[in-house]
Amino acid sequence: MRCLDIKRRLVDTSLYIRFAVFFSDLALIFHIIGTATNAWITIDSLSFKSGLWSHTEPLYNVEKEGDIYRAPRGLAVCGVVLGIPATIFISIAVLTFNQIVLKRVSVMASFSAGTLILLSGQAMVSSFDKWYPTSEIKTGYSLGLSVTGGVFYIVSGVLTLVDMTLPTASEDDKLQTTPSTSVIIHQTRYINHAEQGASSTSVVEPTRYINHEEVETSSTTETSYSTIM
């Protein structure tokens, strides 16, 4: 029975929320891979590659190596921290008949995670531009994966917002099954009118019949009295 309920919930879920879950899952995977690998920045002339946590060659002319990575690392980690609940909440919302609270939390977390991830990529490029101002600096696949994950989080948030503006299945059922107020009033008036008609017929007709018998009896009595006289 539980499997049937889950299957029915998935069938009743709109396409917008399905794609939102899909993009959110991809965003989390892409950003985690991008954060863990070391190809955010490449410099071909120096055979240099750098990620958020490691690099292939030592950094020259840098007093504190952490100054370059502090902002990108912090923003990227915050993107992961917000991206995980965004993905979890939107997935749970599908399995619990699209609860609106979970959707709202997922939207806020998705937009926040996407924004922070994009800012982390920008901060990484800006830091290396200051350290090594040359056109030889290129972005690697790791940065591309993380930025793609950030974009996917924003897309997931937009799709969830669109789904929240649509009427739910329960609201559609209520609109289809619940009659309008005017129809209810009309039916009530018709029933009251029918009851009043039935009541007046059952009361008035016997009265008229009794009065008619009294008239006949009275006329017969008068005729007999006149004959005797």
C-alpha cells in the first residue's frame, strides 16, 4: 500500500516540480564534484592548476596563500550547506503531496545556494587576477561544474515558484465537486416551495371538502323542513 501511495503521489506531481527536483539533484552533484576537484583555475605557461583546496605548483609573490582562497572557499562551502537542504526539501515535498512549507524553504535555499556558488566562482577568478594579472589565466572544468550547479539551483527555484502558483489537485476537486452558492440557494428555495405546496394542499383540500359536505347537509335539512311545513 505504501508503494502505491508513493506511486500515486509521483503521478499527481506536476512537471514543474519534477524538473525542479531533477535540476536540484544535478546542481548538488555538480557543485560537490567541482568543489572537491582542483581545476578551478589553470595557467598553461606555468603548468599550474588550482582548486579550492589544492594546487599543483607553489604560489609566488603571495604573502598569505589563504588570502586568495578564503572568500571562494567560504562561499562555495555555504553553497553546499544551503544546497543540501534545498535538494532534500524539494524531494520530500514530492512524497508528501507537495506541502507548501517545504516548497517555500526549498525555493529560498535554492536561490541562496545558487547565488553563493556563482559568487564563489567570481571571487576565485578575481583573486587570481590580482595575484597574476595576465590573460593566460583560464577557468577549468571544476569551476565550470560548480557554476553550472549554481545555475541549476536557480532554475530549480524558479520552477518551484511556478509550481506554487498553480492550483493543487485538491483545489481542482473542490471546484468541480462543490456547487456554487447560487445553486445551493436555488435548490433550497425550490425544496421549501415544494414543501409549502404539499402542506397547503394537504391542509386546504380537506377543509374545502368538509365545508362542501356541511353545505350539502344544511341544504338537505332545510329542504326537509320546508316539505314538512
